[in-house]
Amino acid sequence: MSSYYLNSPLEIKNALQSIQNDVSIQSLMVCVTDKSRSAVASLIDDLNSLQLPFFGGIFPEIIFENKRQQEGVLIITLDYEVDNYIVKLDDEAEIGNQIEHICDTIQPNANTTWVYVDCFSSNKTVFIESLYQNLGYTFTYVGGGAGSLSFEQIPSVFNNSGIYKNAAILAFATTNLSLGVAHGWSPISEKLKVTKAKGNNIISIDWKPAVDVYTAIVEQHSNSKFEEQGFFELAKSYPLGMVKVGGDIIVRDPIMIQDDELVIVDKVNEGEFVQILNGDMNSLLSGAKNAKLLAHGTSNNKNVFCIDCISRVLYMNDDFQDEIDIIKGNQTLNGVLTIGEIANNSQTFLEIFNKTTVVITW
């Protein structure tokens, strides 16, 4: 694997020439920052001149060689063949049919899929559930939510055929990836039942207005007031955690109050039990270390890539470099900062995570 950071027409030209001269490269993963998204249309044309399959998305930020970048393009070269497909998410009833058709055409020995999805698609959960139902636990899945922190829904995933809005991209390969998933957030409340929810909005918890329940617990624990700090500033330290069988906690990120309802980045089902979580720099960095150890295991994998949540960056600010340094160890780290993370490890149900670190090695 090699990586390229491009932030000018000359850098793009030089990188494409270098890629064209390397016969070991069979496909490309391309990650574009939101601030550079205007370059995607011409970039797709340039990349198609290589006659290689490529796939990717637009993300709030990228990581290139151990440094965050808010502008530019990251290209990761892959030495294995990738078959990629666009899944359109406009019609919920058609999502399963599209995935069934795709699964009938992929390589017989494919065991891995990269998954990038429009983070603001209302049918994102349906897509993930249908994908898992068709492929099952024997596949390794890894990816994240593409999109803009402006919360405006934009065309955010692309491949050789173009760029798409309200869509997902699946890139299938026969390769072995090692994953580590961890977050570092811990419960500070009892288990609470989501008694009314609609889409990404939680309306009531324990038969009380969700906003009132969440606000009371957070303000008491933090000794702060939402009206003084602003909702997002205080809420970024207090995500929700869905309690799963076996005690695993899947983090959900509250982003705003809208019409007296608690708006979450990803769906929480009615009837689900949640806890309010909290963490600090030490616990989050411990989570990153755990994800790194899980991904490396006893292997000597040379390539390290991370899919990390942009809200961890918003929490840590400049100290996020400490997380990068932990994940990279003695190697060079590249990655994307996403709005929601997608992963499993061929042993657990496929999940969409928030505020979580996913480390990939190969």
C-alpha cells in the first residue's frame, strides 16, 4: 500500500503518473475532505484515465501520514482487486433488492467489504441491516458515514461512474483485514428505556420527555447548564449508549434538540435500553489504545488505517494528535474522520457506531 495527499492540480498530476507506473496497484480508495468537494467531478475524470476501479467518499477531515488535514484528497492504493457498487437509498422498499442483486454478482471468494454511506440518509439503518442479512457474519465489514458537518445532505459517495447523494458504496474484495473497535465512554446513569422514538429522534424516555430526562442527568453530573454552554458544547461529553447482549455498549451521539425531541446522529429503536455515558481524555485515549491492540493482535501487519469519529476530534481539539500517536505506534497512519463508523470483525453483528475508533491493519 502507498498513500498520496493531493491539494493542487500539480500534485494530482504527479500522483496519477506515479500510480500509472506501478503495476502492483489494482484499485484505489479515495477520501476527499468536505472543503475540497468541489474538485470531485474533475478528480473522477482524472482517475478514470488510469483505468483502475476506485471508490470513496467526502468526509469532514482526513488523516495523512499521522496528521489531520481539513483540505485535500487522500488516495490509498490497494494491491488487490475491488468490485464496487452504488446502492441508492431513496426507496426503502428497493434497498434489499439492490443488495440481493449485488450479492449475486460479487467474486465467489470475496470476504471483505468497505462500506461508505451518506450519513444523513434516512434509510441508512435499513441498508446496513439488509447488507448483513444478505452476507452474514462471515464477512468483514468496515467503513463509515460520509458527509458534511454543515448537516446539509450532499452528494457524498462516488466511484468510476460518478458521485451520488442519498446513496452508499460497497467495495468487495478477497483480502484479510484485522479490525479493532473501541470508544472509551462509560455509563453515568442507570439503564433507561426509550419509550417513543421516530427515525433519529428520541421523543420519550421512561415515558417522560426525552429532553427533560437527558438534560436533568447531564446537568446534575456535569454541574453545568445547557442554557449557559449551548447544547452541542455540553452534549459532546455525554453521548448515549445502547446496551447490547453481553454488555457491549454502542455509542449514539446527540447533536441537537428539535421540536422538543432529542436528535441523534444514528437511529435508536423504540424499546431499546440506553445509558448516558461520559468520558475524559484519558478514557478516550485508553479506548484508542484498546482498538489498536485489538487490530494488531499478534500480527505483523504493515499497513494501518483508521476510521475515527469527527466528534472525537471536536471533543479533543488539538489533543486529538495524542490519539493519532497512540494508534500509529511505530507505523504511519492514514485515515478518515467520519460521521458514524461501520464495522464488525466476522464474529459480531454489523453495527453503526458513533464517537468510536475503528483501527484496520493488513
